[in-house]
Amino acid sequence: MQKVLSISVAAYNVEKFIEQCLDSFIDPAILDRVEVLVTDDGSKDRTPEIVSTYEKKYPGTF
């Protein structure tokens, strides 16, 4: 199905909150119609690692 919505998330050292943020977009009813773009601005914490797990688990969306 074609993507109808792109969501941009800016992230910098937000390991405590990024999972809650990204989980809010996981809804089976819309998952194949949205894309979530996370831009990490050089985080020094585990933010990139956490986001990477979403990329692997939900390819085509994250």
C-alpha cells in the first residue's frame, strides 16, 4: 500500500523517551500507510541503537 503520511522525529540523547514516542506510531491499522523518519543529531546515548531495533522490526515504516 502507498504511504500517505510521513512523520519526522528529531532525536538527540532521548533514550529515556524514544521508545514511548516510536511506540505511539505502531498501530496495525495504519502501519503500512505511514513512514516514520528519525533524524538523530549525534546522540551520545543509546538513541541510535534503540531506533535501529525499530528499523529491523518494522522495515518499510521506520
